[in-house]
Amino acid sequence: MANGRKRTKGATPRPRAKRPATGEVVDAEIVDAQAEGAEAEPQVDPDTLEPDPAELAEVEPEADLSAPVVPTRALARVGESALATKDPLQAYMAEVQRHPLLTREEELQLARKYRDTADVGAAYRLVASNLRLVVKLAHEYHRNPLSLLDLVQEGNIGLMQAVKKYDPERGVKLSSYAAWWIRAYILRYIMDNWKMVKLGTTEAQRKLFFKLRQEQEKLISQGFEASPKLLAERLNVSEQDVVEMDQRLGHDEMSIDAPLRGDEDSGATRADRYLPSNAMPADERLGAEQLKALFRDKLAEFSRTLEGKERYIFENRLTSDEPLTLQDIGDKYGVSRERARQIEAALINRMREFMREHIPDFDLVATPKA
């Protein structure tokens, strides 16, 4: 697998591409929606993609795969890299050109053979004859910092999935059908690898990832201010989602462990400039909440073992938000204040023994920190 290209400093690529025939902006969600013939914009899920033959015939014209699919400027000169004697993209294209294109009759014959017998040789010829299509589509979405060969590799996986699910009796060419699978896999790879922090984890983020910049430019060209509120209304998402995605697309990730400029030798990092927080760490907060829940459950169990005066003291003094005084308890049961205190002390000792028996290391967690 080819290594990914190193990101150019200051570059802010936009993950948009246009189809050669229609000029329509393609995004990961529209791929599924068009392929399924649906009006909604579902999530990108190549595993469930199933295009409609009528729509494929209308939207996806037959590609001229006999023509060169890689622009000359995309091929690096041999010898430019000190690490390789031959450019990997040139080597791959030379290998692709070795596989001849199939006629319509040959394609149908091989597709039926694979459908009926699961013959691996037939599937291999169907995949190999459409490798040019993958490279052609990968070029539509190629933007820094993504490697073209990585996009081709993902597209090849989509092509193999298309061959697996292709039905030759539906009257659609394999290249037209496979284009949807190839695009879906390429677009999913782009979302997963665009930044170090993964984007597109929700439906709203996926929509904004591909449409936010496009909608901003459209509003500006129409003379409107591209405010978060207006963008949220146009894209049917929340303003908070718009603000967050705009920040993510407009800024590169920054490591807090990276050395400060000019201070490489001193070992100072960006983390040194952040003030320590006095807030409890997240793991300690979670542990404290879990411990409270455990105590509440055990106290409820303990209360079911009590009766009479002990239960009344437990509910109205030890666990009440507005506890009664010892004098109030003594007056209710006709005993002295001291006797009420003795009953309470005995109850607390019983409760402590119950907790020690049912909660591991109770003495450690119940002892307050110095």
C-alpha cells in the first residue's frame, strides 16, 4: 500500500468534486440517496448500497475507459524520488493497461458465470477490466493530503463489492453500477482520514463535511452573509453543528506535545503554557459517581432490614434532607434525648458492619482523605 502524502503546511483542501457529465457536486450522503432512489440523505453505508438501474442509466453515462485516465501532471517523473527507481503510480497504471476491456457480451457471460458458479476467475476478469474506472473516479476526489493510490485502493474494494452484488439481468452495465460502489468507498475513506480527529461521526457532520463550504460560497455569491443561523436553516442542522464543523475544517490539528517555535532545544512544549485545572479529573468524577450509586443501592438494602424506632431514625434523621433532632425523636417515642442518641449510635454501627460486609474495601473508600 502506498504511503500517504505529507500535508502541505497551510493547505486547506476542500473535499468536493464534480462529475464530468453533469457538473453536479458529489458528496457521500447523496451517493446513497441517489443510488437507492430515496429523497432523504442517509448515512454512507457501502455494505447496503443497491443502485436503481433506471437512475444509473440517466445519471451515470458510459465512461470511455480506453482513453488515458491519469493526467500527465499527476505522474511523477522517474528518478525524482531517491527512495524508488520507478514511480508507483506509473507502475500501477502500466499494470492496469495490461488488462483488456470486455465487450458487452463478454461482460454478461462472465457475470452470469460468477453469479451461477461463484467462479473466482470470472470475478477476476470483471474486476481487472474495470480498474481504469477506479483510477478515473479516484481523480475526481483527489485532494491533498490524501494519496491518490490510497483512494484507488479503496475504490478497488468498492469495485470488488460491486462485482459481488452485480445482477447482469437488470440491463445495466457493470461500469455504471460499480461507479456508485467505488464512490461510496472512496468518500467513506475521505471522511475517516481527512483529519487526525475523525469527522463525520453523525449525520449532521457528514452533511456539513461535504456541503458547508459549497453552501457558504453559494450564499456569498447571492449577496447574503453566510451566518451560522442561515447556513443551519439551509442545511437543516443546528447552529452549533455549523460552528463546530467550520472550526474543524478551518484549522489543522495541533499536538500539545509539539515543541514551541524556537525552543526545540529547551524541550518546552505547548502543554507547558496551559495552566493546570483545579477541576477533578474525568476518571475520578466517574469513579465518585459510581461509588455514590453503589452506596445508595446498599443503603436501600439495609433499610429493608429495619423496623420500628430504628427505621424511623434511619429515614427521618440519618438519610433525610431535613433530619429531625434527637429531642424530636425522643418526644415521639416517649424516651429521653440520650436514649435516642444511643439507638442512633447502635444503628450506625450496624449500618457500618453491613456496608463492610457487602462493599469490598469499604474501610478504604469510607475513610475521608487527610
